[in-house]
Amino acid sequence: MAGRKGLHWAYNRRPKDGDQFIKKIIYRYIPLFDTFSIRTRRKTKVTTYIELEIYQFDICVVSFYNKGYGNSDTKYKVRCHLSPGHIKAIMKACLHCFNEQRETVDHLALVFAGADDENDHTEMNQRYQVYDRFLQDNFTDLDLYEINGSTQFNSFIFIHQDHPNKDECHLFFEAFLQKVAENLTDGNHSNTRRRSGMM
């Protein structure tokens, strides 16, 4: 199955020591169309791994990274100079994966963990605006969800108005953002912070 274009389930991973998620689901995505690097202007084949982490209280954190870019500590944030169309296709694949889980879990909350540029954590940055516009245009049943976002850390949470654990969802997101801030302050770029959105 390696190298097949399209979106495919790759594997599930159980939590290890220190993990707080209940399970992690990994998909592999290669767009059906030819893609080109903005930097080199050459055709390129990029394999994207989309990760869904399922937490207590029906919370799903979605992130992604591209194979072969960066190392285990930087893969969620390195820029790959992909075209806008390629980026949009990856984000659509992320939403498709989330919607598959939403079919089996009523009112599943979405945390979209976007990337931060190193040494640039300004509010209302370009990445935040891209993510926000895409999610506003493509998230189904948007009017049924409460939305909270961090304009500094490029992350969002979507909570269904009938979610039975809304308070816990808000507390989870607050703790998530606090951990992001601590990692950036400490200079710790470990995978504790799910960084996605390479452009």
C-alpha cells in the first residue's frame, strides 16, 4: 500500500507511558494531482501523515506532518513550500478523517492544532487567518458548534452545542494552550505540542 495516492488509514497506536490520549489513529495522504514545490518549481511527491488523538470526554486533536521533513522534534512545524492547492487538499483530508470519527462518536469535539513559525508567535498571523478561513468555509454544521481559537498559537476548538462535557472541553483547550506556551518559553519543541500546517 506504500506510495498509493489518496487518503488511507495507516495504523492505530495505543498510549504509551506518559500519553494522555485514549488512542491515536494515523492516516497517510498523497494527493491525486501532481504537486509542485513553490521553492524549487519542480514536481514533488509529498506523503502527509494525519494524526487523530482521541481523549477522554470525546475530544479529538487533529494534526499532521509531512514525511521526510524535519526530525522527530521539528516535523510538525517545518515549512515544505507547498502550493496553496496542496495545503487546502491536506486540510480537507484532515476534516475527512475527523468526520469519519464524528460518525461513530456523537458530538465529538475537534481541536485543530496548527503550526507556529519559530520565533514568530504574533496574533492574527498569516497561518491563523488561512486556518480560520478554511475551517469557516468547510466545517459542516458550523452553526451548531461553539468555536474558540488562539490567534497566537494557531489552534482552534469546535464544541457541539449539545456536547455533554462542554466544560471539560474548554478546560482541556485551556490546558493545551498553556502547555504550548510553556514549551515555547522553555525552548522545548518536543512532540508534546502537536504542530501541523506546513506551508
